[in-house]
Amino acid sequence: MTRASVSVVELALDAKVHAIALAIALVLAAAVALRLSSQRAHSTKRAELKTPLLRLDVANSKNAVVSKLVVYPIKSCAGVELQSVALSERGLQHDRLFMFVDRAKNYSFLSQRTLPSLALVQPTLSADGKRLTLSASESKVPNAPAPVHIDVVSDIREGEKPDASLVKATVWGDDVMCVDQGDDAARWIRTFVQRVREDSNDESRSTASGGTLSADCDPRLVRIADSFERRIERGFVRGKDAAKHHVSLADGYPILVATEASLADLNARLERNNAEPVTMDRFRPNIVISGLPKNAAWAEDAWLSLEIGPRALRFQLCKDCARCKMPTVDQSRGAFGASNEPLQTLRQFRTKKNADVIFGRNAVNEQKRGEKLSVNDAVFAYVAAL
């Protein structure tokens, strides 16, 4: 082949390469333009989707409202229903700051999963959080131990009680620095569990259904240290400032949201299955929403964010709440029910691909200190993130 022929071939190849490169560039440019157009359309759609949840003829309002606010000062113990509650860095103020642990097992937490009688422990925390009272109703626990008052130590630097100490407790694999609240609380919980077992004359609170402490269990009451920051699990909170969200001693998230409409639908299904209806306390939510239409059961599945109250306090709904066996505990009796309900019915229609059974949504509060929620606050839901 002559030199001239080679030059012609090279030119032809160069032209072909340039043409391919130009075509690729045009395709990429079109793709970018399409993406930008889609994002603009999505932004417009998001703005349009801020829709109030309809509330039917209740107090002449058309908004869904907060019907219950509940905090659980001690993890796995009885809740305290409030008319209003302040927000904090860890969710609702005073929620699950304390828990019972087994010192003999590296301060691992005790819960209703193995000790359902904890549901009958009624904690009362002073408004300033400095005094905790442990008690149990004698109508539910005959011969219940007398109430005991605990002067709370929130961090070891404040500790004045000689039996208070800083310990490393565990919550689902998380190491959490806590303050042991002393011997009086430890004696009270051991006595309480023994009395539950001794005073029960029927099978409803036998060892099998009501639970008991093992012979080597060394129960203690601890409080999360004020200076300790326990972050929530990664990958579910949206936004650049996800690291600002902390949780106390709850399983994983600071707030649990549930709706009366979904509970009503579950109870209708339980009735069709010849099972007894259940109350909302089986699921231990913090914020309960009512006023939704009857056909809005499970509408919370699509919610990504909520605005609540006159100051439009924002709550990001991060993750479905997978249920363990605690909903099978009758909270009024402190014992497992005779059947596996309501989990058995929920499993028929609320099971995810990973076999988790779902009820309620885990959430974080975007505003922290200085804000308050109240019962009857209006609720607005977003199906796209704020």
C-alpha cells in the first residue's frame, strides 16, 4: 500500500472515531438534560404533595391530630401518657433514659421479651428528671413492694451516692455508657419480680408466661449518661445532617409513630380470625395519630415526613418498625397472651421480604430542645421528604 493510501485510511479512521465520540457526547448531553428535567418535575411534584390528612367531623377540624403522647421513662416498663411533652436531643423528653440490666451478663438489658412482668412496673419521674419513683399497683401485684424513691444521678461527675458508678451497658450490640442508680433500685426490682411470682395463684403469671429472674441474675437500674451520645443506625436517615440524631436506650430510634386507623384494621382482622382485639399499648408508640378516614389504614407506610402542631415541628419517618414478640404481652397483666396474637394475624398481611412483621414507623425529630408537642396538635403528612 502506498503512503498516500495509508494517509487516506488514517483520515477515514479519524473521522469515524470523531463521529462516534460526537454521538456519545450527544447521548450523554441528552441524558443529563432529561435528568435535570425530571428533577425539576419531581421538585414541583414534591411541593404539590404537602396535603393535610383528612379528619372527619371531629372538633370541626379537617386535619388528623395527635391523639396520644406516651413516654416510657424505663425501657420495657409501663408508659406515662401526657397531654404535652418537650422535645430533646434524644426524641421526647424523659423517654427511655433508664433500663434494667443484668450485671452478671455484662450489663445487658432486661426486657419484656423474657420478663413480661416489667409491664407492671410504673415509673414516675419528676419534671426536672432528678427523682424517680418505682411502684406497682397492688391491684395487679398483690403484696407489691412499697414504692422506692431514687435520687437520679445523670452523670458520674454529679454522683454523690457512694453506690452510683459509671458502667458500660449494651443495647442490641451498642455499647452505652450509663450510670448505675444504686442498691435501692436493684433491691426493689428483685423483690418485685419475686412477689409477682409468689403472689400469683393462676397460670396467667406462671414462670412460663410472666417470666422470672434466673438464679444468677444480678439486676441493676441504669441511666444513660448525659455526656454520652448514642447515634442511630446508619443508612436510613435522609439529609446531610443525619449525624445530629441521637437515641437514648430505645432499641434503635428515638420515636415510634402509629395510627388509630391501622390498629382498627388490625382488630377487625383479629375478630375475623376469632381472636381478641388488642390495645395500642401492645405496640408501645410515642405518638399516636387519629382522625384518618377508615380507608386510610396503613397510610403511614407512604409517609416520609410529618409536620405537627402550630409551629410545624418536623419528624422524619425513617424506617418501618419490625416487631419482636413484645406485642404478645398483655400490658395490663404483665404476661404473655394465650396465643401468638396479634403477631399471627399481622404475619398474614404485614410481612416484608426479610420476614419482618411490621407495625408503626420509626422516626427522628428534626427540631430538638425548646419545642413542645401536645395532644390535639394537627398533623400534616408528606409523601416526599421535606
